[in-house]
Amino acid sequence: MPEAIDYVLKPVGFVRSTLRDRQTAPRQGNEGAPDAWIEMAPEVLDGLLGFNAGQDVILITWFHQARRETLQVHPRSIEGRPLTGVFATRSPDRPNPLGLHRVTVREVQGNRLRVGPLEAIDGTPVVDIKPVLPHWNDS
Amino acid sequence: MPEAIDYVLKPVGFVRSTLRDRQTAPRQGNEGAPDAWIEMAPEVLDGLLGFNAGQDVILITWFHQARRETLQVHPRSIEGRPLTGVFATRSPDRPNPLGLHRVTVREVQGNRLRVGPLEAIDGTPVVDIKPVLPHWNDS
């Protein structure tokens, strides 16, 4: 590739959750996941201006325990399902192990946000938060 | 923060588009953006197994021209709109300038994918591709 450059993410916060390991965590938020706290980094707090409880947002996390060399998986780790490229699945194991989580903001308390439901485990770095755009629901 | 670690992204592909600069590009795909090609990196091609034309996917890009120190913006660069934290907007200027783009896969041709509509400009690095989950439309 012509532009073979690396890009460095800085965590903007960390997940604080009762979920402790990826083997027992739900695979998606709507599969029984609990609410969790996001503890934001002090240096990005100005980025929360206008951020309110009640809205739906997309968290982008970094699956810090992922295997980045994985390119094909059996979906949901079910051996009977055919091998599938990671770009056609939500596997956390993938070249750039970014997680997308649509959650509702329950509460904003200083540098802490309560959100849910969230399947990410305790200690997972959060790298971005974005509002849901209306047209994501239309199509 | 306790876990002050950096995370390095590797581009898995690059956008090839007729859009050349961010000033004139549409702000969202559904605001008149064209289709574009994604040229995938040879080393991740196995990750496309099962990836088909016709489906909707979420591209995650890296806005390589973003200002990462920006924490507050006037939404859509309209000065009359009140300053808002970047986490409550889709501004490309943000601490980790990741872009989320919901697009339809039009065609898969070897290491090239035609997708659209896509507002990202030519040369934008793609860092991940994920299928849209059904419940993203339900809520």
C-alpha cells in the first residue's frame, strides 16, 4: 500500500463493569449485558459539553485482549458454522480490534458516564463516543 | 488513568474516491455522497470470506487530516450554533479521529470493494469493516 503509516489511539476513558472476563461476557449488549460506568480521562472532559442522559450513543472500544492476527472465525465460536472472514462478523479478534457498542446514556456524573447495556469487560479502553445519527435507523 | 497505553492501528485498506478534499465533501453519506472503491491491503484479504454485495456494513475510517487537539466545535461549522463537545457531535476533529460510515456493498472484485454512498475523501485509511447488526435498527 502506498501510505503504509501507523496510527496511534489514545484511550479517552475506561469501562468499569461487573463483567470480568471475555469468556463469560455476553456477546452483544442486548443479550443480557449490565449497565457499566465509563471513567473518562481528565484531559478530554471538555469534549463532553452537551452530552446528556437519555440519548443513545455509539461507544468505540479497543478490545485489548483480542488476537489481531485472526482473519477468519467460526461465527459466535460455534464450530459447526462455516469459517467466515472477520470483516463479515463482529468477532473481537480482527486486525484492528475496535468494538462498536450502541448504548443509552443513563447518567452523567462529572468524569463518569453510566451507560448500558454494555457487554465490554472491566478495563476495556474507550477510544471514541459518537451520537447516533437519525438515518442509521431509517435504512 | 491507570492503563496509559497507546494502541496502534494498521490500515486494512484505503478509500479511492472522486472526492478530493474535506472542505467540499458532503458531511454524511446521505447528503449526496458518491460511491467509492475500497482497495484492501493484500495481507487481510482472507478477512473478506463471506463478504457479499448487497449487504450493509459499517466502515471505520481514520480521518487522517483531523485536528486531534479539538474538544469543542460549532456543529457542522455553523458559528451560530453553540459550542458542543466533540463526543456529542460527528466532527472529524476529535482525540481519536475515527469515522463511522454505514454503506451498502455494491460489488466485490478481488481486493476491491465498491461501496456507497461514502463521504470520506480519496486516500482515507480504512481501519475496520463490520456487518450491521439487526438490533441497531430496532432501537
